[in-house]
Amino acid sequence: MKIGIYFCNCGCNIADKISAEAVGKAAISFPDKPYLEIVDFICSEDGKLQFEESLKLEQPDRVVVAACSPRDHEATFRRCMTNVGMNPYLLQMVNIREQIAWVTEDPKVATEKAIAAILGAVCRVREQQPLEKKLLEVCPDALVIGAGPAGMKAALALAEAGRSVVVVERTPFIGGLPVRFEDLFPSLECAPCMLEPLMGEMLHGDFPGTIELMTLSEVVAVTGFYGNFNVKIRQKPRHVSLHECIGCGECVEACPAVTTNEFNSNASDCKAIDFAFTGVLPNAPYLKEEICIRSRGEECRACKDACPMGEDVVDLDEVEKIVERRIGSIILATGARLYDASSVEGLGMGVLPNVFDALQFERMLSSTGPTGGEVATSEGIAPAAIAIIHCVGSLDDAHKPYCSGICCQYAFKFNHLITAKLPATAITHYHRELVVPGKAAHTLLNHAVKNENTTMKRFNSVTDLAVIQDATGRLQVSVKGESAPADMVILCPAMIPAEGSASLAALLDVSLDASGFYLELHGRIDAAQSTVKGVYLAGSCQEPMDIQRAMLEGMASVGHSLAGLQPGRMIEIEPITAGVDETHCAGCHLCITVCPYHAIAFNPELNVSRINAVLCHGCGTCVAACPAGAITGHHFTNAQIMAEMEGVLK
């Protein structure tokens, strides 16, 4: 067997520590006496040309490249071998740069290590077998998880490009958190008005057959890989037909069961069958089964009988269902939520009256909210003094160490709106830092600073703050013993990942960062890609951000999806997978339980496991777990690994 060793000097990176001549002398004693060729920069254009010309001339049976990390250039050298008609899997790389030259001070020791590592590679490559890639046609369609601003923008852009899109939303409505706000910073635009064109286009625009919207739904299983994902989606019953309901609300009036409305921050009541909030889209109510009288075993048809559109609009017998879709890419746009301010001790959230978090106050400001847009205490009185506390849980190692970025901006928006509604009300901002980036955000800050009724007070730690109730029942905000009265306290909590982010990450095998947000492939140059190929990130699911940036992230994820998945395009499937020797399989199912890609199925007729090469990623977990040794990892067989170890230890 003829083996060629190609030694890269890598300029001085390798040559300064490892002697190519010494390696060449040692290679004479290697199995099959391989030849050695020295290249200055084998990854350069000249180096690749020299490599290919040498392969044509020498025609080796196996090739060893001693250079940098395989992560950098293994694909490069495999392409070179393919170009000259050699099977690319008859190549073995040795990382003599990062693992030897860069970490070994003594050149003599470094050369000895390199000789041992190259000998191991020569012994291993003799055992390697030619493998062939498979071609598979991709599915160009996409799944968007989350129907907030970023998710809607992504879905519409994909639909406009002619792709079919499945949009999965956990709530009964679209628009995300911002659709519940009346005004947005920095220019105080009406959020529902701004988002309505997107929402209208989603529901009944030019692409109604292209976008499949599934509310009250969540993804429960994902198998496959980039270009060919198989997704199972659980859809809870709405009990109201979105196609036939006209949104008249007659069923709501007739319903006898009452509860609090979670989408209105539990500040108002709603019926068991009701709209999530006024102006919601889709403009149809939904039934909360756990509140309905029928859940207690009693018969009730009040909502169904009240519907003027017929018997079929309200379906009390509708059940949960699982639907399956085949898609090529997944866009995560699950958004974010507010940190629970009650977990920050001493601020009175959930304990004292008239202490609200930012979302509760947003609903109070809304004309469709519990107070009709009036700023009022729980006693219905206009507050004479309001305290706005920034950084509740932010920049705090005991809670969330990061800055959420948007809190200061909406806090100064509150300042502006309170002043507009109650000009005489005194407003005090308690802040650690002030963050107002961008060319327009300073306007609200300037408005607050120039307002004679606004006071700015800085604190070092939230532990320095305390909100108490005095003997008269009025709130007092204390900073290191200095107190100021307040009729209302507004807390601005940190932004945290949306509910269910961790379980969805586990389902998709997507990494999370230390704060629980989805981790980008690279925070600067690949922020729209996750750590899993074909799964993209859009909006505040990756970190706190405003609507403008969320929309841009949505479009960036669409760009990746459109560029990579084109109708009729074929993608190559790596042949480095696992295979089962059915004559040795004991049918113990252990491999099925450990496979992270759900690539292994059991054949009960033959009592053996079988591996789907399309789903297999070649991680080797099943190979290591199989007690019978019936599973082989192609390109990482026991013979190859043992030969390499023996070569290194000689």
C-alpha cells in the first residue's frame, strides 16, 4: 500500500518547532515506508495546486496531511483529493500546529511528538475504507416558531419569496408582547396600528395559502436535519372556528363562567370563552377548558346556542391533535418576557398595593386596558407622585447580570405619557445606569430631564432600595435611609427568555447561553444562526432587543434560509454514520435510548435495531453504548482507532 505524507511548514508556525527533515527520516521505518513531501502553505492556492499535482504524480493509496486543525482545512484537502479522482475519506489529518507546535516549547520534544502522531495517522489510514456521500433533495419550506414581530416579518418574507411557511404560536393571538402596548418608544407610535399591516397580511393578505398559522400550538418533536426536518406539532383546541367566526362576541356575553384575564395582567375579568384582549387578532374568542362549567361535569351550551352563525362555529367537542409537517429550516422567534419582579425582595411586588411591573403599567396605559387608559391607583385615584425603579433584577449577580437595554427607554416613555395624562404628577426615576442608544431615543430622555416635575436618583444596588407602606397606607421609597412618598411604584424588570425556551432548546439540540437565551453560532458574524445547522434565530429569543432590531434579525434569518434551501437543490449527506451488524444485535434497545438524533428504530419482526443514515450524525454514542459490539461507526471503526493508538505508542 502506497501512503503519502504531506508536511505543512505553515510558514514559521510549525517549522520553528518541528523538523520536517527529522520526520522524513523517521518515516522510512513506518509501515509501508510512506513518502514525505514538504509544502510551505498547503492551504494556500499554490499549496493546494502542489498537493494535487503530487497526488496525480505519485498516485498514493492513502494520504496523511500533517498541518493544522481538521476543523480548519480537512474539507479543503478532501476537495483536493476529489479533484484528482481520489476518495476523500482515504485522508487522515494530523494537527501538529495547535496540538504540538503551539504548546510545546522544546523543538526536540515537539519533533518527537509530531513523529509519534504522524505514525499513528499512518497506521490508522491503512485501515480506512472509501466512503461515498449520498445526495438528498431538500425541502425549501420553513417553520417559524413564534408569531411576534420578528416571527411575522420572517414568515411574510419567506411567503413573498414563494416558500410555504408554518407559523406555530403558543398563545391564541399573533403580535407578541408589543401588540398589547398602546405606544412604542422612541416616537410613541401606536403598536397595534404599526403591527396591524403585518398581522392583516398574515391572516388574509396575498399569501393566505402559503402561510399556515397554528395558534395555541407548540412543537413537541423534531427529527431529521437541515433541509429535511420532520416536525410534530401539538395544537390545543380553540373550540371556535377561525374561518367561520365573525367576532361578534355573542358567545362571550352568554358564558356564565368568569375568571381573570392573564393577557390583561390579571387586572380585569374575562369569561371562559372570550377574546384574549380587545382588538386581538385573529378576531375570534377561544375557550378555556379548565374554566368552562363543563370541566366540572355540568352540561352547558350557552356559548354554542348564542352563536348567530350556526351550530358549527363553536365546537365544544373539539380535541387536541398532533399534526406533522416536513420542512427544511426552522426559525426560532419565541421572544422574551419580564423577569418576575416579586423575586427581588424589598420592592413590594405582589405584596403591597399600587406596585406594578412594566407590563401591568403598559396595560393600564392602554385604552383597551383595565382602566381605559387612565393612570390610577387601585383606589381609582390619580397618583400625585410616581416612582419608576429601573434595573429590577438587571446588572445584578443575584438575579440577572446583564443589561436588558430597552428598560430605560420604555421608562422614559412612561415618564412622557404620565406627564401628558397627569401634568402635575411628580415622577422620580431610581436608576443604576442610563442606556438610551440610537439616534432617536435621547428625545424621551431629554423630555424627562427637562421636566420640572421629574427627579433622577441614582442607586448602586437594588439592595439599597426598599418600598414600604407607612402608617397612612401611602408607599415610601427608601434609598439608604432617605425616603420619598409615592402613590404608585412602577418596576422595570430584566428581560428573560420566553417560557418554554429551555425545553424547546433541548428538543432541537440548540445550545443556550449562561442567561438561558438561544446561543448564536457567533455573536458578531453569525448572530442569526444557532449552533444547529438549519435552525435560525430571530428577535429577542437570543437577547433583549427592541422591535426594530427584532425585525432586522427576522430578515437575516430569512436570508440564510432562502440562500441555502432552493427548490430542486440537492444536499450531500456525510457517509460518516453508524451501521448495525444484525447478526450480533441482541435487541436490547439501549442504542435507541441514547441516540440524540432519533436516528435508530427497532424492527420487531427481526428483533434488531436499524439506523437511518439520513438522520444519523455519526456521533458514535450508540457505538460506545452497544453491549454486544454490534454497531460500527463508519470512518471511526475499532480497528482504525486501535491502529492509531498503537502507532502513537510505538
